[in-house]
Amino acid sequence: MSEEQAIQIRRMQPGEAEEIAQLEEECFHDPWTANSISDMLTDPHAIYIVAMQDGHIVGYCGSRTVLDEGDILRVAVRKAWRSQGIASRILAFLLAETPDIHSWYLDVREHNAPALALYRKYGFTAIGRRRGYYRHPADDAILMQRENKSNA
């Protein structure tokens, strides 16, 4: 069995907030806490997707929807699991799970070439910039949008 086949993509369960917080610590300079993640999971508009391998979370995506629009808040993959298509599989799962969402929005570091390529692969286009949005290191945010043409 290949590593890709061994990875399961599914919705996050409430008891997994602590493991997501650990992933946050590994991936972000401004990590969310387990408590904040648990609180977000109580929001009926929150959609959290995880990639599991051997019972452990190797990646996740956090998002929130309002009516027919969605915001992708976080996409993260453990460093040891990057460049294996996991973020792509998570994003594909999220988009497949949300056919009623007309427009998705996100922001991404201007210099995060792998993330920009991933989002472009799924039809996101740049619609704006937030200068100095990120710190540690300082970077602009590129605002991106994806419209679901089947709902237009």
C-alpha cells in the first residue's frame, strides 16, 4: 500500500483539537490553542478537514461558511509530510464536501510559492493584497477567490 493510499481524509472530530494545536505549533508563528480550536468546532458553520495516517493527524484545513460563501482559515501539513499531495487532497475534499458554496476566499503569504501554486491549481485567483499583513517574517497577504461556476 502506498503512503497516499494509507492517508485518510475526513472531517475533524472534537477530541482532536489537542493534536491540531500541536500541528499549529509546528506550522505557524501564531498558533491557535486547543481551546480555541475546540471552540471553533462548536460553530455550525465551521468545517475542519483532517488527513490521518496511522491514527495521527498529518494535515488539516480549517474553514468557515456563511450562506453561500466560505473562508479558508488554515491549511497545514506536518513538515515531514509536505510535498506529497496531502494539502491538495485536503482541499479537494473540502471543495467536494461544499457544493453549495458559491465563492471561497483565503489569504496566503506572497512568498509562499507552494501554497500559491496549490490554490491556483484549484481555480483560486488573486483579487487583492494586504500589505504587511503577516509577521515573523513580514510579508504581504495575497487575497484569493475561487468561484464555483456550477452555482454561478
